[in-house]
Amino acid sequence: MKKLISLLICLILTLGIASAMGPVPEFEIAPRGAAVMEVQTGQILYQKNMEEKIFPASITKIMTAMLALEHGKLTDVLTVSEHAVYSVSGTSHIALAPGEVLTLEEALYGLMLASANDCAVAIAEHIGQSEKDFVEMMNVKAKEIGAKNTHFVNPHGLHDESHYTTAYDMALITREAMKNSDFVRISGTVIYTMSPTNLQTEERVISNQNAMLKQGTHYYEYAQFGKNGYTTQANNTMVVETKRGSLELICVVLDCVNAADKYTDAAKLLDFCYDNYYKTKISKDVLQPPVAKLSGWFGSIGQVDFTLEEDVEVMLPNGTGVEHLDYRYDVKKSYKTAREYHAAVTVSVGEEELFQIPLSGVATKKVTFYNVLKTVLLSLLVIVVFLLGVVIYYILDADRKKKQRRKAKIRRTLRVKKDI
């Protein structure tokens, strides 16, 4: 049980959100929305309008790929439907034909490298049995991982006014997708050659559309995988994941008018974060949240402890040591009995808040003579009040019936006299 609690605490800690305070870049970026997240801690090192709802375009396919890998096998066989081909005709595709057979892995390469919308629909129909049901799975998964400002209408990202996300939510979704090594491998492939199929006699050579992965003007040596998006309404969007040393960063840019800017601005942001932050640990002995009362029906029945069992990995601005940090605990004085107990600690330097660490508490119930006596006395009081209520009810009811009998007797007497 202790190990389970420790694991739960560690899991919650990794979901902590850092406010993007600390170092401020001297440059401006073109995208309307952006976020840089450190993968292990989940901290946001930079943000610009990261909670604003913006059209994602084809970076939607990160969620599509994640669900495909979660619910399917790479060796699954897909048969392409007419809907998968004709519902997205005239948009990005790899020229699939109705009745064509390919594996889920091949479809995923088409999805993530060529941004093929025909592959997106084929995958959705295979995993969800229908495109509509698959989209429902997408929205359920988004809420599950905390992407609360995201709503999907399709598996590919073609424009719809009700299809939106945020820079922060896309970082969360990408971080979740990265837990599957096949997702990272497929998304980071630069060139893939697809074998002939039952309806295609020649090989298809598919190239990754993200220029940060390929030698050239926008190549970024630390990039591991990336996904681009574009529609007229969304403009250019992109997610790129990078690793330098032991630090892994996810950079999301949304609504960038100039296609080249998404690359140059992402590179600037990534370099800025790598150059201005470092990873360290806050010792479990340093964090000492106050103990809260556990309240029952009749008062305190124990306590809730938020003491951590593991050190906390965090990203800090260069020049800021753990000894410079201040901690403010958001812990209620008392909690009612529940399955989970939540609190938080805000970490700051002086008056500047850096980030919050969610806390998960463990309840300990304590039975004392005073609590037992109070419970017994209050229980007796409740019983006495109840019995008193019952007695009063029967007295009043008896009196009411007595009056009704008297009135009935008077009516009978008057009726007899009238008859005489």
C-alpha cells in the first residue's frame, strides 16, 4: 500500500504545471500561441497565450496516432473505405484507393510523415469502427490527460469551427503520446518506403514534412520528431520534440502566418530554454506541508498528511538554487473523508512565482475516547429527538382523531334531532 501511495504521489507530481515566469527572452515570436514544456517534469518554461483556443490543423494527428497505437497493433490489417478516400479528396494524401489493404504501421507512417488525411480516416474507421466513434474516443482521451480546452471533430485536423486546442493542451497530448516508443520511432523517421499493396504495384516513398528533422535551412540537431499542420484558417502549426543532454523539450507553435517562422521561432525558443534552465531536485525533507484535520460527521476523526516520500525533480532558471526557493502551501485546515486528498505548494523566488507542485495526501483515522463519547452522546441525542418527534406526532394525531370523533358525534346528534 505504501508503495502504491508513493507511486501515486510521484505520478501526480509529474503533472505539475510551471507558470512560465523566470527568464524572459529578449526576442518576439510570430506565432499567436506557443508553449515549451519539459517532458519529465511537465513544467512550462515558456508560454505565449498557451491557454487560448486555436485551430490545430494537422497536429491533430498526434492524438490520432496515439489512440491507434493504444488500441491497435502495428500488424493490424486495414481495408480502405470509399469514405476514407473521398471524404478528404483534394487534401493531403498518399493516394490510397477504396479496397486497398495495408497495415496499421504503414498507415501511421502515411499519417505522421506525409500528413495523409486518407490514412487518418482509414485509421479512425479501423480503431473506432466509425470515424464518429473514433472522434468521441479522441475527446475522452483529451479530457483524461487534462487537455480541458481541446475539442476534436475529426481525426485529421481539416478546418471546423468546433475543432480547437491550445498550445498547452497540445504539449500535454504530445507528452502522453511519447510514452509509446513506436510513436516516437515513427514520428521521427525522415524517409519511409511503403511496400506495394494489393492495388498499388509500386513502392511509395514518404518523406517527413518537418524541416527541423532534415538537413537544410531549418534543421535542428536536437530534434527527435515533429508534426506540421496547415489550413487557411489555422495558418501554420507545429509540434517538435527535442533532446539536448538529459533535457527533453516539447515546443508547440500555433497560428503562425509565415511557414518559415514556425521553424526559426521554435528554434529560438528551444535554444533559449536549454540555455537558461537546468534540472535539479527539491528534497522531500525540504517540503513540509502542514497537517490537516480529517473531519467526520461529529468533528475530527483523524488527520491528512501531505509529507512526500520522494524528491521532486524540477526545472529552475540558471543562477537560482534550491536554497533560494520559498514555499507557500495551499492546504485546507480540514478535509472530509474522501478517496483522494489534494493540495498544492507554490514555489517562488521572493515575490516571483515559478511553478506549483500538486500534492496528494494520505488520511489516518484516529479513534479516541473523546471522539467515541461525543459520537455516542450525539447519537443518543439524535435518537431522543427522533423518539420525541414520534411521541409528539402520535399525541397530536390522537388529539386530531379525538376531535374528529367529537365532530362526527355532534353531526349524528343533529341528524337524529332533525329526523324527529
